Amino acid sequence: MKRRDALRSMGALFAAAGLAKVGAVELKSVPPQTGLNREMLPSPVMSGGQGNVFKGQARATLTAVFDRLIPHDELGASASEAGCVDYLDAQMNGPYGESKDLYLDRPLRADESALMGLTISLRTRRDYTLAGLLFIDNHAQKLHGRAFAELDGEQMDAILRQLDEGRLDWEGAGSGSRLFEFLLLSVREGYFADPLYGGNRGMVGWKLVGFPGARYDYRQYIDRRGQDLGLEPISLIPVS
Amino acid sequence: MAIQRKKADVVIVGLGWAGSLMAEELTRAGLEVVAIDRGPWLDTATDTPPAVDPDELRWSIRRELLLQPGEYTLTFRNNSGQTAVPTRELKAFQMGKSVGGAGFHWAGMAWRFSEWDFRVRSATLERYGAAKLKGLDQVQDWGITYADLEPFYDRFERIAGISGVAGNINGEIRPGGNPFEGPRSREFPTPPLKDSRLMQMYRDSTAQMGMHPFYIPVAHVGSAYVNPLGVSMAPCTYCGYCMFHGCGNYSKSSPQACVIPALMRRKNFTLITQGYVTKIHKAEDGKTATGVSYFDEQGREVVQPADIVALCSFTYDNARLMMLSDIGKQYDPVTQTGTIGRAYNYQTCAGAHVWFEDETLNPFIGAGGLGIQVDDYNGDNFDHSNLDFIGGAGLLTVSREGMPIGRSGLLPPGSPRWGKGFKQTYKDNYQNYGIIFGQGTSMPDRDAYLSLDPNYKDRWGTPLLRMTFDWNQNDRNMARFIEQRAVDIGKKMGAKHVHTFNSAAKSWSPYDENSNHTQGGMVMGEDPRTSAVNTYLQSWDAHNVFVVGASAFPTNAGYNPTSTVGALAIRTARAIHEKYQHNPGSLV
Ligand SMILES: Cc1cc2nc3c(=O)[nH]c(=O)nc-3n(C[C@H](O)[C@H](O)[C@H](O)COP(=O)(O)OP(=O)(O)OC[C@H]3O[C@@H](n4cnc5c(N)ncnc54)[C@H](O)[C@@H]3O)c2cc1C
Ligand code: SF4
């Protein structure tokens, strides 16, 4: 087994939602385990992705949106080439997609989003994203009689610009631009997070800006102020 | 039936900085202490070592070390006329999730407040007269001075191994330090870290403008260090994965790194993890407390009796537990009576994002608090005679903005955020960004307070805390002034783009992430009509209940709060074991 695969299966074994817990306990001394708590290891994403959440049309729309947000060009891979769709699929398949972190108790008051600028409203991020992609696709159908993924680049950008500039709403004032911000945030996360999470393949995002990745000691570099340090990035998992 | 535990001398609710420092003093003096924390045990070497810590997505973006709203949240409104709604997503209300509290993943700026900050009312009257306090009727002195707190600041700094350069030792102003700071009894325990390129640029420009730049005191130890409790620490490696992250190096001062290892060895200390305290029990005479109740993870109610109850459960639960237990009188903004929940205050922030051309700042080299500040416009260090506000802000730059997801959203205004041109713009600007951050004072106001929410509950069925808050006119005026000072500095530094921000320019919302510094609500003072606790943080209404934390600040300074929280905690604990335990009753 290659080290990367070993790490992956370990991740599956210890895939923990949120923080590791010792359990409700009375402690009279420091707990005896002093080595790395393996439950704290992150769970890496299978290369190629699982396609658990974004399938068929939703996946096609997401891929098209992401590749307009971060296109392929002379500076490197597009979002989907860098694994951003797989990244978001894995995120939405876990606790983040299930919105375990949100307070979703009712009532939801009509003026709540005006006071709070709420992004997600009372549903999970997974449902929110799927519904948002469907909205984008339906809008493309309405305008051009074709799926979003089948439009040409200029047509896609026109729809995305409408969302970005708050000229296209979906479920109440401001909802279009909030959806856009959420998709933009997601694609950036995929492109610039550790490759462990399925995106940033080959550390393409880090190489673009010159970020050295998961390094932990810069004491020997701090005095080289203003110099290009030429540091190759490193990831939490070995990547080619 | 609730499970009964053996009685303790002291029960401490919450084992963050405040709770662990209290526990250290009290157990060293021989008292039997039980601490209860709602979070699980978490430690640096086991849970956030270098194989886990350098992960922006998980810690900085998802913030997995923070308490999520699904577990605990507040409701919010801008004024008493509105109906509050719950904060559903994590943004400004940032709390620790584990033992150690927010001290585990804080940024580590370790300030003492200035002499002025403890006596804003008296000092303003003396210098400018009563007219200057118009509209600021709730501004009041703390009832203690900087000099009273100095020995306890010193103790906190020794325990935490704070890295810094003294600007004032016993009245003598020292080069390289902050000339405006109150007198210290001695130099910092560990030396400063080195400057980044950005810090040097900031130093040079502000000095040329006639200001007094200095190294921000930080909880990232500057050299190998053994603290007074015998715990060893190692120098910070500038890894940059610091704020919102644990530290895998024993370099960031935290309750885990500095205090808890010593505590856990003491026979008279017991820690209960994952116990959620919901009530303080009152004695029949109503004048004292008999202990607290908590729910364990299985949902069982457990009673921990104690002679003394110390709430160290952060600003929110410090106030909420008093309300849920009906100790003291809830503040009412209409009649202006009652003290529980009164004088909530915040941190008023304004400043500028700046972008240079052709710099190589290497922003990934940094630490949560690694920066340079000028205090020339902080507190009352400048003349306010012709200004329409009191207070001010520390103006700083900090080297911690190198992580690529976060930075991808910090591009000069007008540049492409997506599509064609985004990559090139980001590439061009990654090495060229800096921040000028004004962290300002916050004054209390009639309609800024804490109370229980009538509509929303947590999973135990207890009401959520409700916050009513908006910026007052004084603080808005101050922020506008500070915003302009940031522009001046940015221009002097030679920035090509200077883009200001001013959190007080519109109504406050918990979704605008201005600051996580949140104070007051259980304020200290000399008058039981306008303070909830006395100058030893002892409840006026139940003398064996102590409420320790930034909840006690009647006004907020233009600095981060934690060293002051630590100093107050040590001072209170010392008063408990030196005086109170021998003669229970009011300490004043
Ligand atoms: C991201 C971040 C960066 C920060 N940076 C800085 C900085 O640079 N400088 C600075 O000075 N400050 C900073 N702060 C603030 C600083 O972390 C806090 O001021 C400090 O940790 C407060 O310590 P405390 O002990 O009062 O409260 P906490 O650290 O919040 O500890 C309270 C403890 O009580 C427990 N608790 C709460 N309620 C209950 C209950 N009902 N039952 C049982 N247990 C309970 C909690 O689990 C927690 O462990 C930062 C905070 C954050 C979140
Ligand atoms: S920057 Fe320093 S103190 Fe912060 S996490 Fe890294 S090594 Fe620890």
C-alpha cells in the first residue's frame, strides 16, 4: 500500500465529525495518552471523488459554474481540473454539508435576514447548494432554452454577473448575490485548501501565488526580508 | 433525582484563562477545587501537533476548534424596539469549544490596559470637564487603578511567558517600547520575536510621521522559557497557523501550555469535562450560593456543592448563569435600574487594507499577534478638546495574513474576483498586501445590554442569552477619526491602494466579523446601583459568588482583553484565599 492510500484508509477509520472526545469524565491528572490523538487526523478525499452529492445535471452545472469562476488559462488548471468539484462533493457529504454547526431552531422570522444578513436559512448547506444550482440551471433554460452547462462562456458569465451584482434574485432580496458568494467561497476553498481535501491538485493553487503550504518553521527565513525564498510547497499528504 | 457530588471548597465554572489562573492560585493555597467545563479535554501535543495544525480549511475557515452555534448561540437585536433573532452561523460570536476555552486558539496579543482605561470618567472630567461626557452617562470608573492591577499583570505575563519590549519600567521610558504604557515593575519574561518586512515598513513610516511604533506584546514565547509553575515552552517558529489554530510547538501561551499541566498534578484539583452548568443554587437565606448544577453528556443532572462559586464562563454565560439563577436584579433600559446585564460593551474597529507594488512580504511567515502598534491615537494619549468623542484606538499592523483561502478574498477594489484576470491579480497581489487595524475603545450605552431571550432555547431547554447592541455616537465618531489615521499611515507607507473599513459605519451585526472581544454585562465598580460585582468581582447580591472575566469591564480599551482578564482573575483568587476564606463576607 502506498503511503497516500494508507493515509486515506486511516482517515476513513478515524473519520470523526468535529472534535475528538474523551467523554464526560472526572480527571484527576493529565490523561495518560500523550501521543497524537488519531481521531484528530483529517480524512482525505478519494482521488477522482465519490460523486455522492452532485450527480448528473447538478454536477454538470457545478462544474460549469466553477470553471467560469476559475477558468483554465496559461497560469494553470481550471477549478474542476484542480479537483474543486470533488472537493465540494466531499464537503457536502460530511458534517459541513449537513450543517451540523448551524442553529436551525424555529421560528424563522420574516425580517430575520434583514437584521442578520443570513446566508443559509433553515436548511442544510447540501440542500441549499443543490437548490441554488437548480435555480441557475432553470434560469439558463428560461433565457436560452438550454442547460447552463451547454451555454457558451459569455452567456454563462452574463448569468453569473447578474448574480454577483445582485440583479438576479432567487428567494428574496439579496439571495442571488448570497448564492454567488457562497459558490465563489466554495471554489476558492477547493482551489487553495490542502490537496488532502480533494482540490488544489498538484498544489496548483499554492504554486500560483507562491504559498509554501504546510510548513511549520520559518525561523531560518525570517531574516531574509523582502527576498523571494523560492520555497516549494508541501502538503499534509504526499502529492505528486 | 439529581446526582450529588462531594462538596468542594470552590467550584469553578469554565477552565479557560480565567478559570485556570483562579484554580492555580486557590489550589496552591490548599483549597479543594473542582472545575467544570462544558468542553472536552484537548491538548496541544496530542490534538494539534504539526501533522494536524497547518490546515487552513479546517481551523481558520471551518473553525473546528470553536464552539458552533448548533451547540451554543445568542440572539441579537440592535435596539430594544426590535425582536431578537438567533445567530445561526458562526461569525462574530467566537468561543472556545474545549477545556482551555478560547485561550487555546487565540491570536495572542497580550496587552495591559493603560492607566486612563481604568478611570475614563474621572480622567475625562479632570481634563475636559463635564460637557465632554454628554450622552455618555453610563461611563464609569472601574474602582481599581492600573497600579492596583500591576502586580497581577506581572504574574500573568510570567506564567504566560509573554514576549515584548518594556516601554516604561518604574516610570523610566525605554527605547523601543510603548512610551504611553503604564509603569511596569520589570522587563517582559521573554524577548521580542523578529520583525517581518511589513513590520519594518510600518515602523519606519509611523516613526517618520512622528509617532511611536513598538513591538506588540504577544503570547508567542520569544525564547526557550520555563514559567513559575515549572512548565517549559519553546520559541515560536513563525509558522503562521496561529489564530483559530492550536499550537503544536508549546510556543503559544494557552491554559493548556502554561497552567493546566501544573494544576493536574495537584491532589486538591479535580476537573470535570463536558459538564454544562445551567444553574447556581441559592441558600435559603438568599444571600449566598450553595453550589451549581450541571448536565453531563448523558443528560443527567449533577449537583456540585461548594462554599464558593466562581463563574469563569466567559462574558455570555457569566451573565446568563446569574440570570438563570435569579441572583441580582436584571438591568432595565427604561428605568435604568438593575445591574445584571448592564453596560455591555464591545470593540470599535476601523482601519485600512493596503496594497503595495513589487514588494516581497512573504506573508506566510508570521504569528497570530506578531506586529507593530502605535498608541499615539489610543485612549487619551492625544488631545480631544476639539474632537467630538472620547477614546481612541491602537493602530497596528500584523503579520498573519498569509493563508491562501483567506487571502484570495483580499484583492484591491475593482480587480476581478473571478473569471479572466482573477488568477493574475491574485498572483500579483499575494506578496503585496498589508493591514492597518485600529482596535478601538467602546463606551457603554443605555440600550446596550444582555438579558434572557423570551423565544429561543438551547438543547437543554434553557433560554438563550439575548444581546441588544449598536454603536453609540461617540464610538462612531471615534471610528471615523481612526479610519482617517489609517489612511495617512497607508499613504506614507507607499501603498498603491488604500481601502478603508469602518465597522461602526453601519449598524452592528453578528455576521460582520468585526471583533470577538465582547465585554461588560456583569461590570465591576464601587456602587452596587451601577455595578453587578464589587472591585474583587464579588457579587453584591451573594457574597460567595465571584464572576470573573471580561464581563467585569465597565468600559473597553483600545486593546485586546485577555491579560486584563488574567490579572483580574489572579487578584480575585488571591483575595479569596488571603481574606475571604478566613472571614466570609463582603470584601469591600
Ligand atoms: C480567534 C480569537 C482570537 C483572539 N485573540 C485574542 C488576542 O490576540 N488577544 C487577547 O487578549 N484576546 C484574544 N481573544 C480573546 C481571548 O481568547 C479571550 O479573552 C479569553 O480566552 C477569555 O478567557 P476566559 O477564561 O474569560 O473565557 P474562555 O476562554 O471563553 O473560557 C471559558 C470556559 O468556560 C466554559 N464554559 C462556558 N460556559 C459554561 C457553562 N455553562 N458550563 C460549563 N462550562 C462553561 C467554556 O467551555 C470555556 O472553556 C481571541 C479570541 C478568539 C476567539
Ligand atoms: S505562530 Fe508561533 S505561537 Fe503561533 S502556532 Fe505557530 S509556532 Fe505556535
